[in-house]
Amino acid sequence: MNITATALADVYLLEPKVFGDARGFFYESFNRKAFAEGTGVDVDFVQDNHSRSVRGVLRGLHYQMVQPQGKLVRVAVGEVYDVAVDLRRSSPQFGRWVGVHLSADNKRQLWVPPGFGHGFVVLSESAEFLYKTTDYYAPAHERCIAWNDPDLAIDWQLPAGLTPALSGKDAAGAAFRSAEVYA
């Protein structure tokens, strides 16, 4: 597995070694030892999640103030643009974001550590999104920052004319300036 740092310290892009032929392919999607060697992070995943969304669905920017989750995310079907935002006030990268294309074709994964907000938008007809988390989902502690916050100015790489489809929670996301963030 090839693990590379992104523009944000602590966020890593993982590219597996894919073995394929006319019959199909095989790849190891996670190896704890290789992950720790490549990132310096020893993780203990406690929950796996799988979602399906149609073109234009935008989920995020989500995070949990209590039980913050590290997330290892990938796409099994389709393509998304995936975004991580540093929400650690003490970080020199506070308020900065990084985005990457994740797809079934490129088989890339993104490590989003605790202390970051996370979101994605579906660019293909549909997408199946898989993620491993380092802590359990705690809805009472979940927070959401508006996807289109002007201070963050995230370029979601939306095709012209595509208006994001949002859940009620995501449509009511807080402004970055007034959002509860990590110390």
C-alpha cells in the first residue's frame, strides 16, 4: 500500500496495490501494521459503515465533539469528492481543508483523523461509500458545519448546474465562525 501525506498534516491518502487480470481484481483494503508504519497512527476501528447516495447528494461537514471519530473512507461503487477540514483550534492548519476524488476505479482511501470535519459529494450516478471509524456514532454529540460556509470556501468541484441535495441536518449546518470546535 502506498501512503502519502496530503496538504494537511495528519490526513493521508492511501492507494492499495491492486492485483488484477481478466477475471477481476483483489486488493487488501486495510492492514493495521502497514497503516501504522505509513502514518505513524495505530488505530483500533470499532465500527464499519456503508452508505449509498445518488448524484448530487452532499453529506457533511460532520464531526462529533464527544467520542471524536477517526475515519478511513473509500468508495466501492461510483465516485465522490471527499473533504476533510481541520477543526482543531490549536492547530496551525485550523480551518484549512483538503479534498480528493475517491472512486471505485481508483480505489483510493482517505484517513480523516479525530479533530476533523468530514463530508463528501457524489459525482457519479450513484455511489456506495464505506468507512471505518475509531469510535462509535454518538448522535447527541454530532455537529455539522455548513457545506458552503464562506470562511471555509470549499471547492466541492460540483459540475455546472448541479445543486447539492442535502439532508435537513446538513441544510441547517452551523457557520464555521460560530461552530463548536476542538481545543
